[in-house]
Amino acid sequence: MHESIKILAVDDVQMNLDMLELMLTEVGGVFLKALNGAEALELLGCNADTDTILLDLEMPVMNGFELLAALKVDDRYRDIPVIVVTSDKHEVLRSLALGANDFLAKPYDPEELTLRVRNHLRSKKLLDLSNNMSLVLEQEVIKKTADLRQALDFSRKTEYEISLRLGKAAEFRDIETGMHIKRISEFSKMLGSLAGLSARACEVLRYSSPLHDVGKIGIPDRILLKPGKLDPEEFRIMQLHTVIGGTILSDAQSYPVIAAGQIIALQHHEKWDGTGYPNGLAGRDIHLFGRIVMIVDVFDALLSERPYKKAFSLEKTMQIMAEGCGTFFDPELLALFERNLSQFTKVRDDLQDGDCHTPLMKLIESL
């Protein structure tokens, strides 16, 4: 064997301990001696990595049975093999019932002693190796899980970044500002939470709602930037931004934010009464995400100044929205929005536009 081995012999006769040590010289390692169970427990306190215990049963202070019982209920020592040294058959049965691993009859044969000890040392080392491997694997699983969570978090942040940048791309073609995109994001998450969506669903809604108007990238400037009212044909073309957005964001089922963005892009102009576009969906056939973004988008648009209109007051905005209850808007969601209006106005105050110029207009002015 080798130096890392530890053997503990427990016997109230010093000569017996010395004989055991002498007989096991060739096994090597560290040989510990205790004259009773109490001494043995004290030694084990500093040598919990002991590999095998040779245990006499009849001892003062704490006998072998008491020590054996204490060892087998202690997580630190329960796996240490215990070889009971005795000449009494009844003691053997009792000790085995208490959890002893083996026994050696007195007077014992030195060769048998060595072989039995070697076998139990080997078993203990294999058990230690198995436990260490289990611990290593457990730590590796914990590390890999943490790495996976970090990767998933990064993936979600990446999706959100893509969502924001696609929203900004649409903003370059539109009259809306970047703060409008951020407000829609925060409004949507807030209304989703008030509607009882899970924290994860609210985050997906927050990250995907900036994509609602990404399809405006495909609308001609003469229509998108027209300061006056659109004629019927122009309005028909403008309505196509929902379909274009849905196409841009299609085939992304593996990416929750992009997939949710497709639903929102397609459905945020669908009306509760079925008169919206592009598919004339009605009621709960409209996805909850689409119904939520419809409300917060209209709310923010009415309060915002545009080249073709002045900003409406909050009172006028809420009056217009109330008139759309049950036709434009989901009545329950709108009522929920109205009951918590102060929360939405606070977010809007915190995310005010610097001015009403779009990035495209700013870029043109700088040339």
C-alpha cells in the first residue's frame, strides 16, 4: 500500500495494539491506536480520512458496540470499514447488525489479518474515488448549468439588442422617435404584468414589442413621410407594413423574442371588433401581445407630436381611447390600463423625447 493509508486499531490492551501494528507493517501507511471508543472518536475527529478500523468490543469508558453505533450514524465515518476482532459468535452477530463490515476471530492469523485489511482498504479507496468522482461531476454540472444560464442570458440580451436595432432601423424611415420605441417596450411589459403574465412572458413582450413597426422599412417615403391624410390607395399600402414586418420576422421559432415580434408586427393593428388589418381578427383570436401593444401604441401616439398633428392632452387621449373600447381595444385590458394610468404616465415622463426630429431628419440636417 502507500503513505496515504490510515488504519485505526481500538483495543484496551496496549500489547494487542502493538501486535496489530507489527503484523500490518508491510501494509504501510499511518497506524493509529486508541485504548477505548472515546479515544477512537477523538482521533477520528482529526483523521476522518481513516481507511479501516480494527475494533475490539470489550473496553472501558466506551465499548466497541457503542463506538460502532456512533460511527454508523455519523456521515463523516459511516463509510469507514470496521473489522470486529472477537472470539464470541454472539458478539459477531450483534456487531454485524450494528453495521460492522467484517470480523476476525481471536486468535487471528497474521496472513488472514493482512488479507482482510487489504481487501477493505481497497474497497474504501474505490469508494472514496467514486465519491470524489461524484463530487467532481456534481461541481461540473453546477458549473455547466451556470455557464448555460449565462449563455441563455446573453442570448436573451442579444435578441433584445437585435429587436431594439431593428426598431431603430424602422425609426430611420418613420416619423416616430427612438424614445417612442423604448416607451412601447416598457409600457408593454407593464401592461402584460398587470394582465397576469409570467415574469418570463413579460420580458419576452418587453423585448419583442419594439419590433411592432419594423415593416415600415418597406413602405415608400412618399407615403410614410406624407404630412397630410393618406388617400385610400396610400392607406392600403401603409397597411402592408404589418405583413412586411411579419415576413421580416418569420421562421424564427427558435428565437422567442423574434417569434413574438412577428406576432406583434402582424397583429398590433387588429381591432377587437374585427375591423382591423391585415387579417380582420377579432376578440381573443388576436394574440394577447397584439392587443397589449395596440393599446400602448395608440396611447403613446396620441400623446406625441407629429409633423401632421399636435400632441393631444392626456384628458383628450383617454377620451379618444374610451370611445374605442370594445371596437378598437380589448375592454378588459383597456379598463386595466385606465385603472393604472398613473404608472404609464410616470414611465412616459421618465422617457421623454428630446425633440420630434427623426434620426433621418437629423442626418439630413447635418449634411
